[in-house]
Amino acid sequence: MSDDSNCSISAGKKCLDKLSELISLEVSGDEIYGIMAEIISSVFREPENTGAVISVGDEVWHSSSYDSSKECPVFLKRNLELSGISYGYINVVYYGSSYSGDEYFTDADELFLDAVSCRILIICLKDSSRAELNRCNADAGAYRQILNNSPVIAFLWETGEGWPVRFVSDNVSVLGYSPDDFYSGKILYADLIHPDDLKRVEDEISGHLSAGADDYSQEYRVFNRDGELRNIYDRTIVRRDEEGSPVLFEGIIIDITERVVTEEELKLANEKYSTVFSLNPDVIILSTLDEGVVLEVNDRWESFSGIQRDDVIGRKILDLNFYLCHEDRERYVRELEESGSVLNFELDLNIQDMVRTVFMSGRIIELEDAKCLITIIHDMTGQKIIEEKLKESEEKFRAVSETATDAICIMDDSGAVVFWNKAAGEMFGYSSGDVSGRNFVDVFVPEGGNIGAGDGLYPYINKIFESELLTRDSVRVPVEISSSVLESGGEKFIVSIIRDISERKKYEDELKDAAIKIRTVFDSIGDAMYVIDRDYSIVDVNKGIYDAFGFKPEDLTGRKCYSVFHGADKPCELCAAGGVFKTGTSGRVEKSVINPDGSVAYYDTFGSPITDLSGNVIQAVISARNITDMNNYRSSLEEANKKLNLLSGITRHDILNSITIATGYLGLMKENIPAEDRDYASKLEISIKNIQRQIEFTRDYQDMGVKPPEWQVIEPIILECLSEGGGVPSGVHVTLEIKPVVVYADVMLRKAFCNIITNAYKHAFGMKNLSVISGNENGNLLIRIYDDGSGVPEDKKESIFRPAFGRKHGYGLFLVREILSITGITIKEMGGEGEGACFEITVPSGKWQSV
């Protein structure tokens, strides 16, 4: 039962239970209708002003509160009808003046009266059947006539299989059968019983007979001639012979289908009342009036109070410390005692260590001669907060609307303007007073516009659309309009945000022009170019794709790039696009591609990221330049370099042999040279040794730049260099923090790193620690090689990389820089004198990839 019902939940339930108890008594309606009227009137909000009247046949019973002399403009009435037969009516009237008709009786009260009507109908049916039987006994001669006109069907069954019928009253026709249907033996009584019930009926009869019962009753379902199921009440007397064996069954059956339906409806009504009580969103408490002992609470209680139901039943309300002071409950109860009921009694309660504002509505009722109190607690804390926020929101709306740069217009249901902010006035040249009350479409929509005069903005509710509106000077302004419906006080309003998009339209036109230009440039680039998403699906291609591979754009869109160009079923391990998606930076890779004719071509591919507004890489654009001819030239050049290296190797070998011979002869000459000329001989020997060292140097670096650069893994190169020449010197601790990367560099990259590390071994005096650390900085790979030796003087930081510096110390660092610079890699010394050397190697974006 809802919280606005006149009937208290527990009182209404008790009333229905009491009526059900009266039905079960073997007494007539005359004896209990008056009692029922009293019970019914007692459960309403103002029992002293509420009367109940029950009329059955020619008799009328009413409650003591019923006064026929008073006017009763407010009433609830139910006719007692079943199967077209009227047994009377039940009427509940209200004489009071506290409520109007719409306020006093509610939907829940009507459900309650429906449930009561069902119970009274059951009593009427029982009385009717009882009256019929009494009349039959009083006038045996009229038995058949009375019997056949009553709902009671008489049967005389034999005890044989299927219970053959020896006699049946004519009124078996109510089931669609005639007595001859049974007398002929075509139909046995068992044929009527529903198969799902037959076994139970047989077992029950067998049990009654085994127990020696002389009579019994059953309920089951039978089929009428039309195949419809009817519920039957069967009352049977067992006729036995002298030996006590059953020989006949004499009984009556009554169609109780309507009663069963009524009971189901009654059960449903009870379930509804129970559901309303249990699931009511407000807290409902039933307690004694005097001491406030809790008798019952609904499901909402536990979440509201934080106390389990079983822990509160039987306790006093005041012991729960809900009231901030005892006087609060006293005021509440006092008002209840004065008026009998209280509606929306505002109070602050202490709930779960928090003060919450509630509305308490209550009513005093009597249960088992004791005054009780049923209270409904509606938590208003949230609503109070909402009201405060609503007030704050209204103030904010006023402030926002007056400072907003967009026009804000509010119209009533007819399209008349009721609100017009400052920005709207500036946009269209009308003040709020100019447009207030005028139809929006009539004032602002130009002839032929997309906003109709009839529907106005309603077709565009909850949509964003573009249109044109007129200013006061009749200038068309392109706008974007967003509208929604606001309901307030039972009225509908349209709230529209109007944005001037003149500048945006201008930018859109410029953007379209730019897009056309970009497309033109994209298609004009001679290299093959295509755009792929993160799934490697091709989303766009340029004309160069067709020129290079013969593919049309529609042949490629949506296909996987690795399938089209490489015949693979998954992305390639070394891929410019893969590097873009992994690192978010541009990358370059040389790859072979299978042409449509099956031939293999070589391409220099360059991938660049396409990002969204958040900087996330969503696509990659790949350009591919055919370098097949270049590769062929490179192969030819490599072959020529091999031959030149072979020739230079032979020449170097011959020169070194000649130097060895010259050195030997010079040694012999020194013994015969006068002392004053030996100094010249020593200088000549030094020059010969320099020539020898320079010739040997060309042997070490004859392959520099000859072979094409390769992608090389850094970490194993560093480890090899550390172990070269006897390994790390004793007492030196090495720290490695190297990212798993590959670097695009000359094949002599290993020689470059080994020179740097060997240089540290030789010249970093006092070194105890050597570190190699790499990291990504702004898309570049930085490799730093630290030592804690003596360091490099400030004036030598650059000169150590010059070839002139090598005349004394060698060409090591000069050649290191040259090897690295072949693919754009740079090196510089960043340490401090006395603190140690730090060689910083920068690998630019596109020349390295994570692996």
C-alpha cells in the first residue's frame, strides 16, 4: 500500500486477515456482515468520519460510525457481482471536511476495497449454496427442481474403475453435458478430471477409504464439454454394505472457478500490499503510541538507520537516540493525539551520526485494542540540498547567461520569446524588451529558411543543426542552434543556445580549399604514398601508388599493407610504420616489395605519424621511393670498391715490404754514417715509421663508407668492445643501462665504439667507474659513455676530434666522428676536467628503433 493510502499497511493487512478468518467459520453472512462493516471502517485515516455499509439481498449492515442523515459527497463503492448475479454492494463513505475526494481516497484504497469485496463474495456464495440445500431438505418433493436450479451438481458414483455414474442431476448441463452422456457409459466421471489431478484424486480417495472415512472433500480440475478447465469442490459420502465395504459414492460438486479466481486476486492484492510496504522508498515504522516500542519496520529501514530489523523490533524509539531531544517526539505525539494524524511534520533526526532533515507523517490506529502509531519518514536532506543548489543554480544561470558569448533564447510552448540574454541582443540587434512575447520564427527566420512556422524548433529538439537567422538590419547570419525542452510548473519551454558561426564558416571554406590543395599536392608527389591506421589497413593512397604498382585507390582501401606489398599475413618485423606506432616518431626503412607482376623492387620507405588533438598516434603516412636502380648502382660501386680495396691491399703490402727493406738498409747505413750526420739518419727513420703507421691505418679503415649502412643492435656491440683487448681493466666497475634498440649506421659502428672505450682505458687516468647509458630525449636516442678519470681539458674538447690532433695521439676519435656522421649521428665530449670524460652520441629520429 502506497504511503498516500488512507488505510495503514499493517491495519489493512490485519483487516483482510480477519475477514479471511471469518470466512473459514461455518456461520452465515447474517452473523458476520455487521462485524465486517466495523472492521472495514476502522482502518481508514479518520474512522470517526468514515462509515462502511454492506448490503446483501434485502438486508443492510453498517458500522457504528455510519450516519445516514449526513451528506456523504465522498465515497468508494463496489457491487458484489459474480457470473452476472448481483448479491448486493459494499460502500465506504467519508463525512469529514479535512480532505477533498481526490485527496482522501487513493488508488491503494480502491485496491483494498477490491480485496474486501472478494472476501464478501465468497461468503455470499457459501450462503447461497447453504440456502439451496436447506430448501431441498424442507421440500423433498421440489428437490430435483431446486437442485437443478442451484450451482450444486448431485452425483451417485459406483466404485468401479473410472467411477461410472449411476445418477447425476440435470444441472450437470452447466458443464455442457447431459445425464445421458454418463448413463450411456460413453463418459466415465474420471474422464472429466484433468490428467495432472487424476492420480492425486485417486490416491486421496484410496487413503480416505483405507482410513474408514465415511465422507471426504476434495478440490480438483475438470474439463467441460468445450474443453475449458473448471475448478471443482467435491463433497462425497461413502455408502458401505453390512461388511463395511464401499459400494457407492454419493456426493455433490460445485464449480468454484470464480472463487479460485477471487482467491488468486486476493492473494495478489495481499502481495501488492506487502510489496508496497516492503519496497516503499520511505521508511515506515509501526510502534506503540505510549512507549514507542517498535513493532515492525519496512525494508528501507535498514539502509536508512544502519540498524538491522531484528535488532530494532521490541526496542523503544527513544532508546535509539534518533531524536535530538525527547521533546521532539513529545511534540510529534501531542499533535497526533490532537488531530489523529500528522502530515509532513518537519524534524531533524540523528541518523548514523549525521543530522538529517525529515518529514514525518503519522496516524494513530488501534491494533488488538492497543493504540499504535504508524509513521512514514521521508528523508528531506537531499531535497534540502537540492533546493539550496537550485537557488544557487538559478543565480549561476543568471550570471552565466548574462556573460555568455552565445545567444540564449527561451520560448514558451507557442514559440513566444520569454527570455533573451545580453549576447543575443548584441548578436541580432534586439533588446529583451523588443522581442519579449513575439514569435521567434516570425522575427528571426528568413523566408525559405529551414525552421518552419508551424512546428518551429520542435523538430530539432535535442539536436544541433545549422541555419540562418535575420538581424534587426535583415542581415542573414549563419548560426548553429542547440535546443532542448524544459518543463517547469506544468508548462513546457524551449531553451535554445544560438552561436554565430560566421567565422567558422569562413574557416571551413578555407579548410576545404586547403584540403583540395593538400590532395593535389598529395597526388602530385612522384613517390608512392599511402596512409594506414594502427591496424595496418590502408585508408588513403596517392596517384603515385597507381604509377608505381598499377593499383587503383578502390583496390587498396581497407586492405592490409603487408598483404598488398609483401604477400604476408602479419606486419613485417622491420617496418617504417611499425616504428611510427611504437615510438610515435618518424622512421626510415629500406625494403623489398613484390610487384603485381611478381618481380621484386627495392624501396626507401619513410613513415611519419598522424596524431589526434591529444597527441596520440592514430595513423601513419608512408612514402616509398623506388631505389632499385640505386641499389644496382650501389652493388656495382661495392664491386668496384672491392676491386679497389684488393688493389690497395696489394699496393699497401708492396709499400710495407719496401719500407721494411728501407728500414733495414737505413740501419746498416747508420753504422757507417759520420757522427755529425746520424741525427739526419734518425729523423729519416722516424719519417719512415710514420709512413708505415699511416699505411697500416689505411688497412684498418679501408672499408669505411664502402658498404651501405645497416640496422645494428647496440647492446651486443658494447659488450664485445668491453671484452676486447684483455677486457675491462682490473679495479674498474662497469654500469650498463642500454635500451633495446637498433641503430642505422655504417658497418664500422663497432670500431667506433671500441675506439671510444679503448681511449678511456688508455687516457682516463685514475678511472674506477665506466658507464654506458642510453635514453630517448625528444625523439632522439642519446648514448652517453662516462668515466670518472682525469677528464678532458676545456680547450681540448673539440680538438680531440680533429685529424691534426692525431699526429701525436692517432686518428681514433677523428675517425669515430667520421664513421658516425655517415648516417647523421653526432658525437661530442660533455665531461668536466678533473671529473671524468663523457662522450655523448646523438642518434637522430628515424635512425633508430626500439626492438
